[in-house]
Amino acid sequence: MTLERWFRRKKPTKGDDDSSPVGLWLKCESCNAQIYRKDLVANLYVCPECKHHYRMPVDARLSLLIDEGSFEQWSGSVQAVDPLEFVDQEAYPERLKRAQEKFGRKDAIVTGSGLLDGLPVAISVMDFFFLGGSMGSVVGEEIARAAERAAKENRAFIAVTASGGARMQEGALSLMQMAKTTVALDYLAEKQLPFISLLTDPTAGGTTASFATLGDIIIAEPKALICFAGQRVIQQTIKQELPEGFQRSEFLLEKGMLDDVLERAHLKEKLAAYIRLLSGRMGKPNVEVAHAAAL
Ligand SMILES: [Zn+2]
């Protein structure tokens, strides 16, 4: 086997059942640099050469944002049913069970509470590797419960999204989650608690069209794909050429759909600054707060 083929074989895949780049070495899908996998993980799943942001596993995301030892998990007590008895290449319950066994959780989301730079927060993190992060009845219910509980406990709420959209195997029940999650955010609004959306690659469909884009502040990671329908569908519908990168973070920031695009390395400090700003807990002005205030 040639060296080139060996690297190609080890290249990270984008499939919905792969958790992260695999192998000791990998070739960066953006700049083609050879990267040692441990370096990539240590660098928060960001290419050290070109800063390409790879998709991040849920546990790593929680470690990045939540103060060590402060996380308490809320999710995991509800389980999806199969009202449509949906079968495609395999029956939905079997597909779900396989994902549950592989990832050790009930569905494509983890919610819980913790401290972010000492601030009490609730957080939900979607898992794109679990059935494409699709929002079925469990994902919607967990987000709604987390928002409601955050309001009760006077916590800011941070929703980290990574989702292909609604879960087709649950049909209309999936679509109802859009309304459910949206309404649940009212509990936070009533108590004037901050809700911050952090959109990561990819955020699409019903997730984009509901709670994900309702944040008091909407942040995305660099070059994340954020859309409702995919590029090809839009192109075929309106029969027009679409501008380069029109569904990526930077383009959406320019057009006003996002408030900020932040590199992963600065996420925690900036999130803390935004929460302090929105909560009226600002101490002495500092660089982060000045940045937030400039928006
Ligand atoms: Zn790279």
C-alpha cells in the first residue's frame, strides 16, 4: 500500500455514525496537512495548520465550556417510541438501539447544568454523530425541559447545535418539536435570563428554523454550514446560481443573521462575557465585554 493510500484510508469521514477523525495521523480535509491525531484533539479538534474546525464530540464540548467538576447531567430519562413503525433500510427502533449502544446515551443530545467561568448555566449539546443530530421527540423534549429548568434555577441557557434537522423516522412528531422548543424559551424570556445559541457545523432544517436561531445572541463557529434547505435544493427551486459560501458562518454574519463568529479557542471567555453583559453582572469593563458591547 502506498503511503498516500494509507493516509486516504485514515481520512476522517463525515458519516453520521463516526464520532471523530480516526487513526494516528490524518490528512486535514481543508489544507491537506498531515496532522498527528493527538495534536488535533489537544488543539480542541482544530487543525493546527489552517484552523479548520472539525466536528467536536459532545464530551469534549462540555469539557471546553463547563468548569471542571461542575457538570450535572439532566438528560437521559426519556426514550423515543416508534409510533409510525418506520422502516427504511432498517427498522427505526433497531437503528436507534445501535446508536444508543455505540454512544452510550438515549438520544442525540446531552443537557445539564454547570458553571461557565463561575457563572451558573444550563447547557444542551446536540450530537451530530448520533443519527445526524436529528431532532425527534426526545431531543425536543430534553431541550424544552432544560430551558424550563434553567428558568426555574435562574441559569443562563446555552444551546450548542449540530443537527441535520428533523428526524424523519418520527414524521410529524419531529416537526412539533420546533414549536415545543420555541415555546419553552419563553420561560427564560419571562425571567430575563440570557439564551445564547452556539451554532456548529452543521446546523440545518428544523433545528435552524426553531430554537437555534432564537438566541438573544447567536454565535457560530468558523465556516460552519448553517441552513434550512441544502444548496442543491435551493438552486433547483429558484433556478439561480448561488453566491460562494452563502450558507457558511462568515456569509451569514455579514448578512446579519449571526451576531458573532468565534474560534473555538476563544469560545468560553467570550460566552462568559456575553452572559455577564446580558445578566447585568458586568464587573469592571475589560476587553471581552468591550467586544460584546460593540455589537
Ligand atoms: Zn488544516
